Amino acid sequence: MDFARKAKWTFVLVTILFSLVQLSSANHTSINDTSIEMIHVGLILDAQSWVGKIVDSCISMAISDFYSQNCHYQTKLVVHTRDSGGDPLLLLSQALVLLENFKLDAIIVAENSAGVKVLAELGSRVKIPIISLFAAGLSLSSFEYPHLIQIGEDESSRAKAVAAIVEAFSWRSAILIYEDNDSARPILSSVTGFRLDQHVALLTSSTDEEIVEQLMKLMSLQMTVYVVHMTPILASRLFLNAKQLGMLTQGYAWITTDMITNFMNSMDPSVFESMQGVVGFKPHIPASKELRRFAIRWRSKNLNENKNLEEMEMNVYGIWSYDMVWAVATAAERVMTRHPHILHQETRLNMNFTTVRSSESGLVFMDEILQSRFKGISGGFQLTNGRLIPKEIEIVNVFKGDRIIGYWNPENGIASIMKEENHTETNSTSSSKLEGVIWPGGTMNIPKGWSLRGKRLRIGVPVTNEFRELISVVHDPQTNDIIVTGFCVDVFKEAVQSLDYEVHYDFIPFEDANGRMAGSYDDLILQVCHKNYDAVVGDITIISRRFAYVDFTLPFTDLGIGVVVPKINNDIWVFLKPLCGDLWITVAAFFIFTGVVIWFIERPINEEFQGSPSEQIGMIFWYSFSTLVFSHKKPLSNLSKFVVIIWVFVVLIITSSYTATLASMLTVKQIQLSSRDNDAWVSSDISNFTFETRRRRANHSPEEYADALRRGSKNGGASSIIDEIPNLKVFLAKYPSDYTMIKSKAITGGFGFVFPKRSPLVQDISSAIMRLREEKRLEMMENKWFNSESSFTTLDPESNPNRLNIHSFGGLFLVTGISSISALGVCLFQKRQSIKIHLNSSLDSLKGYFNVKIIGRQKERS
């Protein structure tokens, strides 16, 4: 009984205590709720768009996660969401409504539209942070809009990343397809590093028929590299139509910016299928456990709440919005802790048609957000100049999914997936750093960047009968075929055959109804500019003024012009001019001196140097001068041999120098003769030449040139011919013995092939011409058609070769003089010794003779 009574009272006491605890907890909660400062944040988005739905769900999760971990904070974000429907005007209207109804501390905008700039202006007026989850297309600097925070890369970074890919695959140019709005249009002025051959602007309201019409125009061009920068909705329609037109097959290359690639996984399967082989960019988010857990929670939470998100996957905008909410919430708490009085202050501004409320904490709040540093699910969170910029960009290849093939950043350029390689190579754009790309059509062969699309090129050729070795057009009357031959044609055919792809072409003569040339060479070139011909092959001179209309390949002939003159010489004493008078006298003196030395040494022992005085004098001169043609006889004495060896060497040097100087003088003489008579024929195609001439003639045949030079200027002909070097080579091949060519200044660019401006064939044909030149095949074709090796003299016609004087050979004469005198001295010494020995022998003989006589007399006496 006592036990039952105690248990009853115990139950009553526990019940009373529990009630008191509940009451205390309720009062405490009430006290806490009333003490928490609400931070009002506006969120404006397109509720029907993919990004709007993803951002809305991620911001909701961010607030829930942040305050579940920081339940002791004195501030709490309250988000007021409004739907703009994707309309910039409605975006501004919703912002004004929020400012009128709430004391907003910040506005978050999840749209990439022109309205962002207006909101940035509004933020500067009301002095609250405007947070744009997209990098606005317009260049909105933090200095001009200090209250604007942007997320993502700007147009300049996008353009640089695209340029790196274009350069990496050695594409010469690309075509930009962009959406004609304020968000995408600025990339047009940001493109650097590569050439835009064409840019096409599409409107959001463009119909499929209009898109197809633009794509058909692009297909008529040769370029096959396309850069696409537009919203995902318009991009979806673009790629579906491009695939139907066969523009996502082998040979094409498509590059998309992050504006498209960020939503790749959320696109319709048919759109994704049409984008197979596309290369794109998107911000790199480092993988982490926190990010993986968040993605799993986001999917499990939203699949039940929003069936429309079932086909979507988390993208970078959702991740960035999650981290941005954490940054805003953290900044709000710091403002409350450091400046609690500011949060309670409010300002009302009259905006002409309405009155808006604004918090006085805007500037402080903005500074706290900008100073935020933490590790979020997107990696390290840090704002730079009011912008959250990804540190690295992923380069992805769409093929049965999107796979990362490399990275790009402004500092190091393209980097391999293997991070350790990035430390050794910087500023690289080499495609070798990328993983293998599967291009449209399922091929791994890198597209060339342009295509002829099976088109047969119409090649215009000049109709001329002057230099048939260069270009010749003949009509076959039996078959009615056009036969085009010549050196220029052979070079073109060889260059085309050396390419790694097929080029089909037909030669079309540029002629009128009478079979004559239908105009000048300039008229022929303009036909390429007017698209009547795809190229011109022939003896077309590369001149600077023609580059305004067409492009030229590298020249396949010698550069410049030459002067042809007859081989004539009227000076009968020209052979004396190579040597000065003092040198002639010195040479003659040494000839005689050397002959005397040889005679003196050889006369005692060589019968050929003996005889009458006249015979000996003749031998002296004959032997010395016979060394000029090296027909001298072998001497007997070693001293004579030594003198002859030195002298023959001197003679060889003197004769060689004499021959070279005489040849130069004869050549310059002919130039001077023709220069004194300025009546030269000049080809009409040559412009800007430096010769003063009396007559400029239209092009003539080699036979007419020869006739004019034979008659001379006094008889109605010409003293010289000035023309392109290839033309003069043909002329000299027919008349090699009568005329000579002097190579002049390179005032023209030689002959080249003509193509339209920016034609991709120019570089390939130029490379082929260089290969032909390096492999000597171009030289072989020249020998085939010109059939002669003409010698060129590169002497300046205004200068004379210097005559040789004694100072030029002073050393040689010194050597031969010393050697001859030395040999003569040795010979005299030997003769003296011989005479001395002979005298001693004679004295001994006389002494012996007298001794015998004396002894004989003594015997007779005895």
C-alpha cells in the first residue's frame, strides 16, 4: 500500500517536472526565435528552365544544411523566390517588387540575360549585393559595378580556350555560330588567336527553316570547324538540324562553350545523340566525398518532390549556388557579430514610380562576402575582383557520354589529364596532350578544318602563244578536247598529286569567241575574285597590288626580272686591262730574271742552255715564258727545280686571277654597252622596275626578242630585253650562244598560283611546292622545259671589277725573288768552291811537275 502510494506520487512529480521542462523549452525557443535576425534575400529565376529548377533546389538544400550545422547563429537567411519567366523586363519588375515589399540585403539572379546589367545598376543605387550565378555576357567590371558578384568565366577566357583548341589541331580558322543576344554576342569581339572566316547570328525566335537556311550557307563554304556559343535551348535545335543536313559526319569539327556543355547531360536524348563527336568546355569541379554525398542527397530528395528533375543531373550552377548561399549566410553572421546596429537600419529610396526599401548594411555585407574563404563542395571558394572564376576548365569530348580529354587554364594552356605532366610543360597548345578525340562520324582522324566536298575546281589558264614552254593551250579539232601543257601546268599537277587528299579540277581557258585571250592578266585574276574561277594556273607574276583581290602560293620560279643583251665586244685591247702597267712590267721583269737564273744554273751542266750567245738568249726567254702553258722542259739541277716549282706556282696564281678579272670585265662591258643605250624592250607585265627605258612593249615571243636584238636599237630593234627571269630562261634555251642574261633585282615575286582570299589550298599547295624544290623535282622540270643551263652573272652593272696591281701579288713576287736569289747564291757558292778546288789541284800538279824537273836535273848533274 505504501509502495503504491509512493509510486503514484513519483509519477505525479515526474509529470510535473516534464511539463515544466517543456514550458521552459518552449519559452526558450520563443526567446531564441525572437532574437534571430532575419536576412532577407531575393531569388529571381526562370522557374520553368532547367537551371532555374536546379538552382532553386540547391539553394533550399544549402540553407537547410547550413543552419543544421550552425543552429547557434544569430542570423538566418530568408529567401523570397520570384519567377521571371526568362523575360528581362519581368526580371527587373520582380526585383522592384521585392525591394518594395522587403528590406532586402541581397538579390540572387539565376539568369543569363540583359536584365543582369539593369540589376547591377539597381544594386549600385540601393547599395545591396547583386549575385549573378552566370557570368554576364557583357563586360561588367567590378570597378563600374562594385555591388555585382558574378560566377563563371568571362567571354575573354572562353575565347582564349577556344583559340587554344583551334591552334592545337592546326586549324587555320573557324566559323562562329552564336545567339544574337547580349549574353552571347560579346564573344564576337573577344575572339583572338585564330581567324574567324564567318560568323552567324541566330535569334532565339529563329525557326527551324531559318536555322537550316543558315547551315546550308555554311555548307557552301570550305571551312568545317564550327564554334557554337548560345543557350542550350537554341543549341538543341541547331544540332538536330545540323545532323539532318549531314554536318556531324567525318571531316567536321564542332566546339561548344560552357554555355552549352554545362547542360549537356540534361538535354533531350535525341539532342545528345546528335552531338556525338563534339568537343566542349566546362568548369572543372574537383571530385570530393562532400560533393558525392551532396549529389546523392540532391537526387534522392528532388526525385520525390519534383518529377521534372528525374532526367536531370547536378550541374555546376547548382554546385556554385550551394556554395554561394554558404558564403552569404556566413557573411551575414559576421556582419551581425561585428556590426549589429547596422542590420536594424533601413533606408527608403524613391525610384520615380515606386519607393524601395534598402538595408544600410549593404556595403559592409558586400565586403564580408568578398572576403569569404572556405572549402565548399566546388573546391576552394574565393572571389577575385567580384567574380568566382573556375581555376581550371575541362575539355570534354561527347561520345556516348562526355569524357574529359584534357584541361585548360590561362597560365599553362592545354594540360594533360595526368597532372604530373603539368609541372614540366607550360603554355602548351599541343593536341598531343589531349586524350584521343572521337570526332563526328566516329573517327579519330583529326579533321583538316576544311573540305572541297567533292567539288571539281575550275582552273583558269591564260591563252598565250608567246612562251609555250611555260603555258600552252591547244584545242584538238578531232576530239574537241582542250590540251593544256607547259612548265606551270606540270608544277601544279605535281603539287596536287603530292597532297594527302584528292583534288579534282578542270582547266578552263580564259578566251573569247575567237580563241584569243579574253583580257589582260589582271582581268584573269579578277575572275577568281568574282568566283568565276576557283584558281588560276599559268605564268602569273606575284605583285603586291594583286593581293588585294586574291592570294598567291609560294613562287615556283626564280624571283625578279633579268636583262638579256647580245654577246658583243668592240675593244681589241681589253685583254691588257686586267693588269695595271706596273704589274705588267713587274711580271715581265720576273719572267726575264727567272729565265736568267735558270740559265745561269743549268748552262754548265745542260747542253740545251749552251751554244752561241744568241741561242742562249733565246733559251732564256723561251724557257721562262713556256711556264705560262706549263710546257717547259725538266731542268737537271736541283736548284733549278726549286726555282721552277716556286715560279710555276706564282704563274698559276697570276694567270688564274687574270682570267677571272678578264671574264668579269667582258661581262660588265656588255652591261655598260647596253646601259648606255637605254632603248630596251620591257615586258608589259613588269611594274615598279628601276630601269629607265624608252619603250615598253607588250609581251613578245622568243623569236621576236631575238630579231629585235639582232637588228639593234638603231635599226628599229632593241639593245636589251627586260622580262621575267622564267621567260628569259626560255629565250636563252633557244639562243644560248648569241645572248647572255644578267640577273637583276628581285622586284617581282616570280610566278605563283592564284587562289581566292583565305583559301585553305594556298598553304597546302605552297608546302607542296617547297617539297618539290627540296627534292630537286622542280629543278628537273625546269631542265625538261627550258632545255638549257644558262649562266647567271650577279655583278652590278654600275660597277667595274678592280684591275690587278703590284700590291695584289707583292707577297708572291717576294717569295719567288727570295727563292731565285737564294738558288743563285747557292750556285755561285758552289762554283766558287769548285774553282777553289780546281786551283788547288792545279797548284799541286805544277808543284809536282817542278819537283820532278828539279830531281831530274839533280840526277843529270850527278
